[in-house]
Amino acid sequence: MSADFRTALQSYFAAWNATTGPDDLAKAVAAAFTEDAAYTDPVADVRGHAEVTEMIAGAHAQFPGFEFRLVGEPDGHHDIVRFTWELVSPADGSAPVAGFDVATVAADGRVSSVKGFLDRLPGA
């Protein structure tokens, strides 16, 4: 795994875990995603910083206090990286949501697109 992918994923998860307020979330999204970033999964299809920020804020509202965590080792080549993640409760370690993402990393090290797959959802 290249250092570029590691850095991109650190920023990516920092954005998903930014919970100190809307300004910090917006800054984390801008640091992790290109201005025209596209994010698509079974429950979201968004473009740009504002929509990505809104999507992440929605996840925080639905799962307050939970953290997105990388599972296992990412795998990548060229400008594409795939990785597995879970949404974990720090209180009890439960992970009601889990998925697998494929991201494209731009030349500047930020994520330009994500295709997400949800492997586990509550009530599914």
C-alpha cells in the first residue's frame, strides 16, 4: 500500500469522523475530497463538498458517537484503492453498519470519487 493511499484514507476517515461541529466537518471534507468529488452508494448519490458534508452530517445524526474505522489492509493500484470499513460504537464495540468502498485518488492526494457497497445495515 503506497503512502499516498494511506494519507488519502487518513484524511477520508478524518472527514467521516469529524464531529466537533459543522465548520470542522466542512474543513475535513475539503481536505479529504476534491471540489467535484462524487460519492455513490446504495443510499446516497452526492457531488461536491456541500453534498458530501451534508451526507456525513446525516450519518452522524443517525449514529451519534459512532466512529468509522478501517478494517484490514487497503489494496490499491494506479489511482484506485479499495478498503473495508465498519461503523463502530465506542461504548460497546458493536458495528451495526459495515461496507466496502472503491475510491479514486486525485493527483493532489484527495479522493475524487467513491463507489460504496453496504455489507451490513441495521434491520436488513
